[in-house]
Amino acid sequence: MKKIIKYTIFLLFLLICILLSFYYINKNNEQVSNTIKKILPSDLKIYVRQIINTLNITELKKNNDFLSTRVAFLQNKIIELSQQKKIVNNEIFPQTQFLELEYHEVSLDNFILNNIDIKNKLKSYETKRDGNNVYSFYLESLDDKIIILDSYGNSYYSNFDHPNEFNYIENNLPDQIHVTDTLIINDNLFIAFSKKDEHCDNFEIYYSVLKYNRLEFKKLLDFFNPNSKLTCGMPHGGRMEYDINNNDLYFSHSEISDNFNQNKNDYTYKYAKITKINLDTKNVETISTGHRNPQGLLITSQNYILSTEHGPRGGDEINNIVINKNYGWPIASYGEPYGEGYKESEEYTFKKNHNENSYIEPIFAFVPSIGISQIIELNNDFSKKWRNNFILSSLRSQSLYRIKFDKKFNKILYYEKINIGKRIRDLNYNVKNKTILLALEKENGFIGFIKNKNN
């Protein structure tokens, strides 16, 4: 009996497929299509139409994502080839609207491949972006020294007069870590990282007196939480900034919430907050909440706190941080989840107005996302034409953004996009050499050097 039922269902399904195929082939034949319409039950027609529409939308999403990736790849390939051919115009770096710059890169390739410790870690923890391996690292500079710490905890340095000659610095950092930032405060090197263990959320900050033969790190603090429900993966946040006036260290780090609102009472949304610790008293204080994934942190010369953070699909933000305020995630965002929001009939997942929902609006949101990363305040000695300017870096768009804010950092007056052609993880300004340093993610890494041609 069961076999008969199975065969009957199969034959009915086959008949429906044949009729539908015949219908679509003969759409222009009104008599044939009307006959088929009458044969098929109306409920079945609606169901089949919904399946076909869903398949079409899914295919369109895939095509759209694929084309977006290819467009970004081709744009960056054009920049790369143009640099090689020394073609310079309004679209290609180093020419900008009002200032001519000198730019060159130093490859880390030889040093990485000749260092067995780094090479082995690269094999064990390969990171891929857009299908390619990338080497992530962070930059600091002091006088004529360039200090590098990669995401695995390896440390080394070079000199400005010989930037392609690197020297390894031994250190006592633990294994299985993911470095998220570095910072020099006075004569100390601070490093923020998360541990790659079963918890994956125990954010820690270490510090060491800066010496070029060996770094002896000590623990400043950690946020280990054995009851956390966060799963393993890339840490959110982890940037640091120093308030010289109060001897406070600001940093961003991951958090979770038990009660978001509506149907978001789960742990699929990780959020971050910005916290500070006083380096004298070791008192810890929460500054702001409701951040998604802060990638840059800066205290300006006017004592404003700026944070840059990744949105979901769209909605990368620049925020002016106000104490004890909430910036909306995961309720408000100008982005949307990946793979959603393509239908006109679909409602937005996230609220599109922060202020109306009692959250702080960003200074600016990038739609589509640029893969926002670090932000620095440019010294006025770099160029009189770029006075009171800020430099923002990006991963996805592989560009710099020269930004001018209004006096109270409520809005961006203008920005200029400067194409680089490689993912930019970190930025640093070296005062002595009047040079902007870029940590570039491609293959085994590059350091970019930008100078004003007239300096």
C-alpha cells in the first residue's frame, strides 16, 4: 500500500512539473496557458509560484553578492596596475585634490618567510579575506623606530633609515592569542588581545617597558567570564586610546545581553562597550554601550572621544562618544543582516533612526560599508592645507578618507577618498619624520609610507 502511495505522489509531482513546464514554454499561446491554468488547483498554483519566486530571489542575492565582490576586486586591480605603471590622475593615489604626496611600500615578505616562528603560526592560523590569505598586524612608532606586533603576538621593529630591515623582539606573551591593538604610553608598550581557548571571550591587556631586545609583559587586567555564552570567533572591539590629562586607558571590548527586545532575546547578537581604567588607581568605569564592533578609538586634541565601528551589511559608523550613552546596537543600525532586506515587502530588521529610539545617532554612517578601521588625528605640521584633518582607514574599500569635522564633532563637513589598493588595518603618525604609516593586509603584509612631497 505504501509503495502505491509513493508512486501516486511521484506521478502527480511529475505531472505538475510537465504542466508547469508546458505552461511557461507556451506563455504566449493564450489558449494553451488558459487550459493549464484551469487544470491546476488555485492553491497549488499559488504555492508553486511562491517557490519559483523564492528561488529567483535567492539566485538574485547570490548574483548580487558575487558581482559586488567582483566589482571591488576589479576596482582595486585597476588601482594596483595604475600604481605599477605610475599612472596618476584624480582617481589614483598619490594625487589628491589639493596636495601632492609621496608614497611607497615596504614588503614584510622576506622577514616573515625567514622567521620560522612566524611562518609556523601563519600555517596554523591562516586568515582569509575575499578568498586570499592576509597577515594582520599593528603599528607603533617612536622617534626613528617602527614597532610591529602581529595578530599572533610576534613582535619586531625596523628603523626609518632602513625600513625593510626588520629585527625580531623576543617576548613572553602567551600562545593562542588574537591581538586587537597596540599602544605606546610613555616608555611602555600596551597590547590588547583575546585568548583562543574554549571561552574565546577573555579579553586582556598587558604592558611592558619598551625594549628592543626583549619585551617582558605584565597583565594589567582581564575580563574573563566562565559563564559566557559567546562562541569562538573573531573578537569584537579591542582598540585602546590614552587620555594623557587623567592617566586613563580607554578600550573597547565584547559584551552580551540577556534581554535585547522583541524577538532578539538570544545570543546571536554580540555587542561591545567602551570602558576606561585609571592607570594609577586601577578603577574601571563603563563609558558607553550599544556598539557592534569598534575598530578605531581616538581622543582628539579637543578631548572629544571618537569611535569607528563595523556595521552589519552597511552602516559602518563614526561616533562621538558621550559618557553613559547607548549607541543602539543591536536595535538601531543603518545596515541590515547579510542576505536579508532585498524584497520591497520585507520590513527592516533594525531601526533606522537612533534618536527616535532613545539612542545616540552616529556622526556619519557609510552605506554601503567600507570595512571601517582605524582613525587618527593628523598633526598640523604635515601640511597647512590639511590642518585640523583626520585620517580614516578602511579594509573593504582599501582606501583612506581625509575627513574634516565641524567644531563640536556633530557632523562631517567633507571627506576625500584616497585609493590605496590594499586592506588597511592600522594607522600611525610619526611626528619626527612627518610620515603617515599604514599597516597593509595583502599576502604577508606591507607597510605604507605617506609624506607631503613639499616637506
